[in-house]
Amino acid sequence: MALTDFNQIRRNAHLPARIAAEIGREIVEGRIASGEKLPTEHLLAQTFGVSRSVVREAIAQLRNEGLVETRQGVGAFATEKDRRQMIRVEPADLTDPENFRDLFQLRLALEVEAAALAAVSHTPDDLKRLDEVLAQMTGAAKWTEEGIVADLAFHRAVAAATRNDYFIQFIGFIAERIQLTINAARAKAVLEEIVEVTIAEHVAIRDAIAARDASRARSAMRDHLDGASGRLNLELTVP
């Protein structure tokens, strides 16, 4: 497939999701053939006019949706049709407040336990990755798109630190949908306050994981998600 067939994405909300949707459409409609190798991150970033971190998030979403598989040191490939196993949550469905609340409830259940498991299972490399994305969040002036991508990357890094492929798969699947949460929260409160509070919540999660304190990590993630749901005026069922 020619790179010129892709359209440059305008810089607005949901960049990774928009890029994933465009690449995914090319795969589903057969313009990117089953088994075909995708262009490199560098070339895709140039073509779409975005950073490589945004492209990585888009590819991660496609992988979690079963449309793309990655081979370490080789690249990303369109998954063969007979091996595609997809769970889909259509963006339009999330305009229903009840559906959105239910998705957030799923996020709460998964990520609270993921944080606890990450506390007892993480490696030094996992902790290094958490520190890297925290630094990106802290350095994102006025919480730009790069800051949002880093926020999502943090949650993916917590999932990776569980050393459990199923946590990685399912949390990765909803990570792009979480971006809707982040952007909705930004619209409902003073931006500077959200940045300060959000970073502090993520630091608390990181510190609990680093201390290998599962109970504290579980509580820190719950506090973060409770805060996020409150900023969205969501009423969750808490057992």
C-alpha cells in the first residue's frame, strides 16, 4: 500500500484513535492485505503528521483489537483474516451515559487489581517505563496531546508490570476508550487543577508499585479512578 493513500490527521482530540481507525479501515476493506507489513513508525508519523508515540498508541490499539500483530525487531503486520479475534466497543455507543458508566466500571475492576499485581510482579524495567511516562506527563506543557498519550501509556505500563498477558490485552483494549474519559474531564474543570491532581494520583500509584505494596497500590489506583469518575460526575457501584 502506498503511504500517500493515508490522510494527514488534523491535530485535535483522540489522535491515536483516529489514526487506528484509518489504518484499521484499510485493513478491513482489504487495501492493506492480510499478512502485509505496515510502514515503519517513522514513516507513519511523517505521513500522518504526528509523533511516533502517537503512532505507537495507534498500533497498540489495533493489536489489541486483533487487526495487527507485531513481531519484535521486524515490525507490525495486518493479521490474517482467519485469526482475527476482535472485541469492539463502537465510539457511538459511548455517547450513551449508561454505556460509558459501564465501561468505566470495567476499567475500575481491571485496573485496581492490575496495580496490586504490578506491585508484586514488576521488574526493574517495568519501573523504569513507569518513570519514563511520568516524566512525559510532567513535562507536557498545558497538558497537550502528548500529555494525554503519556497518561494512556502509564496505564499500559501498569498492565505490562503485572507480567500477565491477559491484563495487558484487556487493559490495552480499553486504553483508547479511556482517552474519552481524559478529554471529557478536561472539559469539565480548570485545566491546571486537573494536571496537578492527575499527576499526583499517578505518582502515588507508581510509588506504591515501587514499594511492592499491593494493598497500597490497589488503594492508590482506586483513589485515582474514584477521582476521575468524580470529575466526570459518574456514579459507580462500589462493592
